[in-house]
Amino acid sequence: MSDTNKQDEQNMDMEHIKEYGQAVLTNPKTNHNIHLLNVIGEIEGHECLPSTTKTTKYEHVLPQLAVIEDSEKVDGLLLILNTVGGDVESGLAIAEMVASLNKPSVSLVLGGSHSIGVPLAVSTDYSFIVPSGTMVIHPVRMSGTVIGAKQTYDYFKQMQNRILRFIESHSRAKQGRLEEMMMNTDMMSKDLGTILVGEEAVQEGLIDEVGGIHEAVSKLHEMIGEKDVS
């Protein structure tokens, strides 16, 4: 490859990181290509958030996950999370796509993975959280005007059950315990929910292990190697 082509690829990679928070990690020792995907700020759904808000746009992430699945050049996915949550439908759609990838995947919670960020954190094959990382579990909420009818609350309950079933099927946590943490009134002032920090998320069965970027990348290389052998 010529120096010009190499420079063009580097410029393209930098632009991809700047615009979408994505990059490809290439290790010459293992010859593995890992796609790095960031989910940061608020997960944006069908409505655009203010330009001053850090967002992860699902219309960017979903096509990229399809490319990752179809690409022979990508061996695994590293999902970095530092999100306050956001649009439930969009977050759950991303989580379902990650969970359905036929390639090894690892998530790493940095800072926080709150609300709909919890299903995203457990959607990968293996998960890590840094010691100071947090996860917030709370009931489904909706801003704006809400019709105070039984059908509205039934819809909220149905959506909440979808989230709980997804978390239970992709982690060691049980739905009953998740509901208990969601409705906890002791921890969050004037609100419902539970905050889990680092090791607490592991103890509750949501996350597999406490660790940082070294542990996450090493685990992913290990999983890719095991898949190559099989």
C-alpha cells in the first residue's frame, strides 16, 4: 500500500472517530480486527435532541452493526458505555442487534450505563465494569403529556417487562430481583430505583467482571481466538 493510501485510511479513521465515536483496533500479534463502538451521552430516538446534548444516534449505530456482522474484516465488537440512557425503543433496538451478532462481543461500562444503558451493557457475550462505574435501574418513564388512562399504564408495564426479560435472558440477574431494585424507594431521593457501583453490579449478576480496558480487550482477543479454533 502506498504512503498516500495509508494517509487516506488514517484520515478516514480519524473522521470516523470524530463523527461516530468508532474505530477499528488492529493487533499485529493476534491478527484480530476489533471494532470499537462508543455509546455515550443520551441515546437519541425518533426526535432530535438539542445540539448542545451529547448523543448516540441509533440511525448511525444500527447500520454500523449490520456492517460489522457482514464484514469479513471484523473479528469482534468492543462496546464502550458511558450513557445516561435515553429513548427506550431505540436503546432496546441497539441492544437486540448487538445480542444477535454472530461475532464475539464484550462491553465495558465506564462512568455509567444507566436506564436503557443496562440492556446495552448486558447485550454482549461478556461484560466488564470499572470499579467506579455505575448502573441505575429504575421504572420506565416518559416526559411530556401523558394520558392518565389504564391503557397508558398497561403500555408502560409492557415496555418495562420487555426490558426486564431482555436483561434476564442476557445476564445472571433474575426478573424478580430486577423489579425489586426498580421499585426501591430507599436509595434515590424523591424517586424510585437503585444505583449499583462497580462490584455491586457483578454481585447482582448484571455484569460478569470488574475490569478496565486492558481486561476487556484481552478477553475479546481470547474469545476471538477460541472461535477461530472451533
